[in-house]
Amino acid sequence: MTSEHAHSLRHQVAQHKPKEDGIAYEQEVYKKGLQYERSTLTFQADKWEELACQRLSAESKGYVYGSAGCRETTNKNRAAFKKWSIVPRRLVKTASFPDLSTEIFGQKQPYPIALAPVGVLRIFNSDGEVAAAKAAAQEGVPYILSTASSTSTEDVAAANGDGQRWYQLYWPSRDHDDITISLLQRAKKAGFTTLFVTLDTYILGWRPSDMDNGYNPFMRADQIGVALGFSDPLFRKNFKESHGIEIEENMGKAATEWMRMVFPGMSHGWEDIKFLQEHWDGPIVLKGIQTIQDAKKAVEAGVQGIVVSNHGGRQQDGGNSSLGVLPHIVDAVGDKLTIFFDSGITSGSDIAKALALGADCVLIGRPYVYGLALGGEGGVSHVLKSLMGDLELTLHLAGLPSASKKDLNRSVLVREEDLFNNVKDIGGIP
């Protein structure tokens, strides 16, 4: 990036940056404290989960907090962040706070994060996806709509307004290519610019908490998790032709049919990517990559990006941590693909570590859902501003002027265990 391009990017981003960033949010809190005002939402990121789970029903808590199997993969995701430490640098003069802006697929972003695709948001708050999409636009963060949304594509787009929005596809089998095309066309028409294709959820994983509650939100006689299907003209037409009734006359049957369509049970093959490329004219990102081999296949398939993700440990137990494999994948294909990352993020320092290990953008999942449960749209905004304030001050206090790769990279990290093994180079990775 030339200096002229960088200056132009910062100027364009500044025009869209929220009026109140994380540090300004912090100062506002302290000023209100002078009048003995206290925030209704905690700033302790490690408490969001606990507090939200206290408020949620057993079913909704089990769905968001629950993981596959015995939570081994989920626990590995969290433990992986503690293996890395950020090494601070002192007496670094800067003229301003760190620049967190970035550019993803030609789109300017004030922050290197996006809201991960999370379905059935109305089980956590009645405003669901509408609240999350509004908060994302307000805070200048891209919103990724899940195929498992409890709100239609069009209504989410309206709530998101002029915000950046991307679309995540749970990919129907090739027997239902017409439905896939309909979903993609609707998303494109509604202003979703990038397609995220989830590869690891062609069937729901072994989720003990959901099974304990006998709870599958996609099978019930309502629109939770199936709103994109129930609002799809082609699915509605096919259902009526097959059964002679409208969806609303037997919502349970319609929900089950939609679930079987978007979770077909068997995976697609690499050759099927061509079909998506024929019917989507924007960037395509493959979500769920966990191996170097698959990352290289993504390059060969001609997609534009990947998400290094294990679905937050919700799909396959006993798997490797997502952060652990991130630098290996970056080394293999980082110069050929845009690398997104999720799974295990809870704080600003987590975001910093994922970026330093090579991610171009970090997806925020469970934390914003907990914010939604605790405070609706305002709760989501609170989480986003808190994470960005935490990230900004983490970089500032570490002597890093920006979140760009020239400043935030592996040279600022050390493996914590190496500090106790007589490793001489603690300024970065040897």
C-alpha cells in the first residue's frame, strides 16, 4: 500500500467511523462516574457469558453456550490464546492513538472485525437480527447474515441501512440448486456484497446441551431459524405445489423440510464451488477451514478468502484449536487469500493476537450474542465498543501505532512457555 493510498483510506474510513470509538466510550463512562452514574452493562468481557446465561432460558442458553461433545474443542480454542503473549515496546513516540482501519475486498472498514454469522438470534432477544444489524451499522462493523436467521434477508438489510453486510450460506444439496440460486439472488438484491459459505455444518453436530433440552430450533412450528425459507418465494411455491397448502397452514412440516434442505446431511465436493461462482459475482469466502491442505484447495478453487474456524467448537469435538492452526495456514496461503478468523475470541487482546498471527479480519460470535441477550441493540453496541476500546489501548500500550501487518505481526508475540525455557529472543518469534 502506498503512503498516498494509506492516507486516502484513513480519510475515507474516518468519514464512516462511529462518532464514539472505544476510547471515547471509556472517557464517557468515567465522566458519568463523577456524577455517580454506573453502566448497566459490565465492561468485564469474561463476565458477559455468565451474566447472559443467567438471563436466558435453558434452551437458549444451551444453544449458544453449548458445544459439541465434551467441549474439548471449545476449551482448546480458549486455551490457545493463553499460549501467546504480546511483548510491549517502550518509548515509542506516536502522534495519535493506533489506527485500526483496514480494507477488505475493496471495502473500507474502521475496524478489523465483523459480526460472525449467528442464527436464531430472536431466541436471545425478541429484536434478534434486526437489533444486531442496526448495532453493526451504528458501530461501523460489517454484519454477516446467517441462513439460519430468524428474520428475513430483506428485513435485515433494511435494519442495516447503509452498513456493510455479507451473506452466509448453509448450502442446500445440488438437488435444490434452484433454492440456492434464489437465496443468493435475494441476498445480492438486498445489498449483501460478499458470500460466506459454511463448510462444516451440513448436519448439526453432537450437541449434548441441546439434546438434554430436546431443543432443535429449526424443527419447531415458528419462524425461528427458518425465516429465510419461509420468506423465499420459490420455497413457498414448491411447498404449496407439493402439499396443496400454504406454509402457515402447517409450519411444523414446512420447518422440517427447510431444515433438511439447508442441512442436507452430506457434504458438497470441491468441484461444486464452480456452481457458486457461476451464480455469485462478488467475493466468495469458505468458512470452516482447519488444514493447510484445504486452504491450498481453496486457492485452487479460485475463491477470494477463507475463515479459519472450527465453528467455535460447536460442530466437531476433539478437534484442534482454530488459533493453533492459523499461522500455519497463513504461511501457506496468506499471500493468495484474505484470511478471516473466528473461534474463541472474547477480548481485545484476543483480537490483537489473531491479527498478529496473520488474520486480516476477526469475526465476533458469542460475545455479541451475549450483549444482545443482556441489552438488545444497545448491548451489541456495548460489546463492540468495548472490544474496540480494549484492542486500541492494548496496541497503544504495547507501542504499536496501527493494526496493520507492518506493525501488528508475529514479531510482537512470544510463546509464553518459551520465556521459561531459556529462549533468548523474546522480542518475537525466532
